[in-house]
Amino acid sequence: MINITQTDLTDWLEHVRIYANNGNIIDYIPALANQQPETIGVAYYPVGGQVISTGQDEYMFTIQSVSKILTLALALIQHGEEAVFSRVDKEPTSEPFHSVAKLEVKDPAKPFNPMINAGALAVTNMIKGRNADEMVDELLKLIRKLSADDSISFDPEVAQSEYDTAYLNRALCYFMKQHGIVTGDVEELLDVYTKQCAIQMNVKQLARIAAVFAHDGLDPDTNEILIPGYVARICKTFMVTCGMYNESGTFAINVGIPAKSGVSGAIMGVIKRCGGIAVFGPALNEKGNSVVGIKFLEKLAEEKNWSIF
Ligand code: DON
């Protein structure tokens, strides 16, 4: 059993604070360009225990690509494995998350995995609902259950800002629509996708969601089934193989736990049977992952020897 204490969090966050300005704040979503690099925080939610946190642990960030794990869980719950993987493959790619290149090397144009943007858009397209609002509601319902917090919602300003400038994601959608991977109205799909990426929370709420995965889909406090075990397992496997994009291999060697990052600077990590960890730091490396987040997780991984490998 891995024991993570308040002192661990405080000491190690202070230790990696020097890296807070190493990297770039994303600016292709205009509303995120003014995130402050010094806004860093971390939380750990142990299975069957009390959340601990330090730094800017109340700061509400948008989860961006971390949402891709949650839409994948929802699509698997709603449609099952066979249907989901008829639209998206299960293989890692060495391309960046927004790459268009690989869509043309496959026939049909099936995205490589649900963590890159093309694959995530194909998965979001499957969420049940008669319109965008109903689809977003379905996702929020699941996220509120996982976080045990009914107040979770999306930041409309960030969603609109991304929607207005999502030229590349639009291109991916239209390409996939041409090939029958995406169906229905592309603008409606982008509406849902940009809202899912703009879902807001703090590190404590994100750590609780990670704790559900650490507990194989069960509520970390009550043991109620929130996600079927096989869905949690599939999501965690994608976190290992594709969760940190084309840095997933390095991260697996240096940190060794399932994790998912977002371009806002969020990372959630899953320490099997022990708990969920969430770290936030908006300055990103060239792969789109939080510099402070990775440094923090590397330090803690080394000290706690928590690698699953
Ligand atoms: O679709 C996008 O480009 C963003 N909403 C999310 C990308 C993202 O978070 C990639 N993560 N590192």
C-alpha cells in the first residue's frame, strides 16, 4: 500500500515550483492564454480516506483532454466495446494529439485511439442525446457522480472561445464525416466537444475522479459501482498507452502509472487500489503536457516506488 502524506505533497510541490515558468501557456484557445504559470496545485484522494491537497487547490481550471477518458467511459457504458471500437482504434501513435496525418493512412479513416483529438471527437459523437445540450448533460451526470459534486459544470467562455477557433478539430470532423466515422451535424458535435473540454474543476475534484479509477470503477468512499470494472480497466490502459500523447512511453518509464493530461495544465494519475492524484500547472512542454505536473509526479514516483511496471 502506498502512503502519500500532506508533507509529501507540500514538500514536493515546493521542490518543483522552480519549474513553474518552464514551458508555454497554450494560446490556440484564446480564453486560456491568460492562465498564470505560478498557479500550481496538487491533491491526493486515497481510496477510503480523506482528500489532501496543497498549493492553489481551489483554483478552477478546465479539464480539456482529461475529459477524453470520461467520454470514453460514457460511450463504453452506453454502447459497449464492440460499437465504440468500430469507430476508433486502440493503438498508440507517435503523432501529436491534433495531428491530421494518420487519418489518411488508414482505410477507413478510423482514428488510432480515443485520446488524440480525432478519436475523441469520434467517441463524443456517440454520446446519447437528441441534441448537444442533452449530450453534454449525459456527460455532466457521469462526472458529477464520479466527483461526488453536483456543482460541476463547464466554463461557457472557454467553450465558446475554443468553438470559435477550432479550425483543426473542424477539419478532423469533416474528414471523418466524409468517411462515415462521424455522423450527424459537425457543428453540433463541436459544440458538445468544446463544452466537454471546458468542464471546470479543481485538483481535489479531479483527484476524486482519479480515485474512482484507482478503485476499479467503485466509489472510493462507499464502494458503489460508478463505472463497470471492465470500462475502468480499458480507460486505464489507454491512459498508460496514450494518456500523455507522444510522451506516453517516457512517462511510463519515469512515472509508471496510468495518467491523462490536458492542455490547460491538468494531469490526473491513478495509483491502483491506493488513490487518485491530480496536479495542475499551466506551463506546458512541447508535447502539450504540464512541466510542473510531470516533474512533481516523477519526484513522487521515485520516492514512493509506485511504478506498476
Ligand atoms: O481539442 C483541443 O485541442 C483541446 N480542447 C484539448 C486538447 C488537449 O487538452 C491536449 N492535451 N494535452
